[in-house]
Amino acid sequence: MKLLEDRIRKDGVVKAGNVLKVDSFLNHQMDVPFFNEMGKEFKRLFEGTPINKILTIEASGIGIAIIAGLHFQVPVVFAKKSRSSNISDQVYHTIIHSYTHNCDNDVVVSKQYLHADDHLLIIDDFLANGCALEGLIDIAHQAGATVEGIGIAVEKGFQSGGDRLRSQGYRVESLAIVERMDPISGTIEFRSSER
């Protein structure tokens, strides 16, 4: 998605340790009209796929997933990183390692909201090592749901997550795939895509 690549070039900041900061428009302050364009693109990419629910994880995936949910006209379920008092004990849970925060999270989704007849589109803001997505796939499998696809805003193509998920047979559609980035020069190179 050239629109996203251009926005990353304009507002993204490359930091040491393979960190790409896009918090001015994507995962801290959210540019809602821009999210709408991403939601339209996810709808276009997955047109004809029998999606009846979107699954994401708190917190940064929620905004993108909600806008995508509007375009698909389906509910959005988000996995919680902590169990609050208003969630029953009937949950699917998995452990997900956070690359960004370097910690493990016990992630839960109420069994009330995921079922065997669900056809899921998993949405997230970033794909690097793929740990969050593997955790969401685990939760989907616990529910007996079908993962129809994975929609990612920004994939770090130089890390292993995307390749590993694709090799397992999952359809992964990333709106922008960063091939290389240099914290010294601030340059970002994207993988070319023909869609």
C-alpha cells in the first residue's frame, strides 16, 4: 500500500534495535481517516473470503481492527493481556512473548465470543517475530475457529515471523513490508509488491 509506505517514510522514525516508531499516526496517536484507508484495503485484499469476525490483541491492533470491522461489517474481538474481574473463568488463554516490551503476557479471550463456526481475520499493527499472531492462532484453534487470513499494517520482512506463518499455510497480507531500515541514515526500504 503505497499510501502507508509514503506515510512511514514521512513520519516514521528508525531507532536502534530494529525499532520503527510510527506512534504519531499508527499506534499511539491514531490517524482515523488514514485507518479508514487501511480498512478499505484489507476489505479489498480479502474480498470473497468468508470472514464473520475479526480477532486482534490489545492494545495497538484494536484501532485498525475496528475500522476493518466497519468495512467487513463484522464484530471485532480483542484478546486481553490481563484478566479483569468482569471476564468469566471460561476463557481461551495462551502465553505471548512481547518483542517490544521483552516480557511474557498471559492473554485471554472469553469463550463467549469465539466459536467453532467463526471464520476469522486476524489483524495487528506490526508483524516482526510473529509471537503475537501465533498466540492468536493458538486461541483460534482452541475455539475450533477457522483462520481465513492475517492482515498486518507493517511487517518487518527482515525478521522471521511473516515467512514462518506463510510457510505454515496462513494467508498473510501486509500493507507495507519493510525490507531494510537504517537507524543512522533513517532510511527505510520496502519490499516491492504487485497486487
